[in-house]
Amino acid sequence: MAARALTLMLKLPGEACNIDCHYCYEKRKPSGRDGAVEAEQVAALLRAADGRPLAVNLHGGEPLIVGKRRMREIFAELRAYPGQLTLNMQTNGTLLDEEWLDLIQEEWPTLNLGVSLDGDHLANAFRVDYSGRPTSGRVEACLDRLGQRGLRVGIIAVINSRSSRRPRAAVEYFLRYPAVKVVKFTAAFDHGVDGDPVSVRERRLALRLAAERSGLSSWGLTPQQYTTFLCETLDAWRDLEAYEHFVLEPHASIFRALSGRDDASYTCYSSAKCERFLTLNPNGKVHGCDRLPAHEAVGDVSTVADLGGLAERQAASAIGLRLLALQDKCAGCAYAATCRGGCTTARLAFQGTPLDDEYCRHRMAVIDYFRAAQRG
């Protein structure tokens, strides 16, 4: 029997990043400067994978700040892997200059490149540098550069309190860029985070101290607001014939799920959840989904012998069992076959709050709307 595929996130610089997004989940973790992931650590992790199929994500913080020499060394280790390996990189785009593009095309021409950009200057207002200045201009220049090279990339756009009120503008904006092949709208479900401190130090401290409070941040949105946004962007995507230019997510994944398929690229509409996801940090610790508010290491890269065993250990850990228990609520639900339980990290954050049931109602309403659109 073939080994099950795993997704590996390599947090190359740990939480380090060259910009200061207000909603960044990294800034809610205890600060730790553990350096950067070494090529030797990647080699050890790959040996433990034992040839099983892997989807590897180069991530951060901002992965490009590890530098070109280290990145070449990591590419070399990944190329030596004997099994099937799909490679992805998520970057904020501000450092992706001509030299970096040359390196990527030389080292890994089939790299699936993702760029983070929430939209125009209004939608992107919460993605700023450490002086509070906007970053959208630099990322737009990056998209132009990619287009000039004939390269196509995916976009991750975090939908916040501002962009959620402008669904049609969100679709229109990305139509400007020929380089964009996929746009993934993900929600800023920041329940339990409030306040808008002005300095980096104050913001980080406030985000951590606010973790036990109720209420949304100024950038956060509710599940109901996200419902409206997804339904209206579907209409705009069709009306503007944007489907001829880029795939929209989670829209495409919802249609796949409605068709009975379980190959959604958007995890919250797939049956593959956190138990198949492992993260490597610069300190050598391996744990599960990096978006979890608290996670426990299930192994160390210096001693790990079997990644499959680590994944099983993660599923049986305290946080793994807590995530599994969330699925109990889905038993008997008429939407379960399509919804597939949603995002476990979002559900964990909403558990015990008024937004818990609203999250389920949001999923039902979106599925109903998309089902009607599919039939129409």
C-alpha cells in the first residue's frame, strides 16, 4: 500500500519578516529568534519521509529573507528527494526582484509561486512595513515584473473589514494583472483580538494579551460578512467573465465539493485536515498546523526517523484530539458531505463564542448559494 501524502511547511526564517501585517498570526506568538532553517535540517526531514509523496511549502515570515545562498542549498536538497515532490513558495512579493526570479527559474522552474496581496491600497491597508507605510505599490510592481516574464502566480488575499465591503472591486482589481492565475480569498477571522496599537512592540504585546478577550479587531470580519463577500464575488467573477483570467478560491473548491469530489485545493472544503500537515521551524522542532494558537512539538528533526509516525503522533496529541472532537458537531448534519467540517483552526478559535454557530450557518448559506448558482 502506497504511503499517504503529507504536506510539509518549511518556515525558513521562522517568524521573521520584512513587513508588519496587522493581522499576522506570527505576531501573536512568543518572540523567538531561532535563526533560519538549514539545508541539513531539510535533508534530515526528507530522509524521514522515506520517498512518500510530499507537498513542500517554503514559508515564513518572509522566506526570501534567508538569502540566495541558503535558498540554493535548500533547493539542492529538495531536488535530491527520490519521491514525488511538489514545491510551493509563499512570499509577500516586496523582495521578489529580477535576481530572485532568475534564481527561481534556474533552480526550480516549476515552482508554484504565491504572492500575498489583499487588493488595492484600501483593501491592503493592514499590510504595512515597520514604519506603517503601505506595501501595495511594491507588490504591484512585482506582479508587473512577473507578467513581463510571462510567469503566472497565485494570490492569497486576506479579506478584512474594508475589503469585505467591496466584493466587486476585489475581483476587478486582480483582473489588471496578467500574471495572476489563481486568487484565494481567505477571511481575517480574528476573534479575540482587538485594539490598534501604533508601534510594533505595542501591537505584538496587545495581540498576545487580547487572546482571551471577545470581540473582533478593527480588521476582522464575522462569518456572516464573509458569506456575503463570497456570494457577491461569485456573481462578479461570472459577470465580469473573470473565469477566463483566473481561478477563484474557495469558489472552485466549493463547486468541486458540491460535485462529490474530494480534491479541493482549499483545505476547509477537503477531508484532508491538519493530521497530514507538519511544520519545521529553525529550532528543529516539528509540529502541526502553524495557524493554531497553541501547538506542541511532536518531534525534533535531529531525531525523527519516520514522518508518517510523526503525523500519527500529532493526531493523537492533546491539540490533535481537540481538533478531532470538533468534528462531533458535524455528525448527522445534512451539509457534512460538502462542508467537510470547515477550517479546524477557525472553529477552534470560535469554540464557546457566539460566532461558533454563526460559522456553521455561514458554511450552510454559502453552500446553498453556490448550489443554486451551479444549477442555474
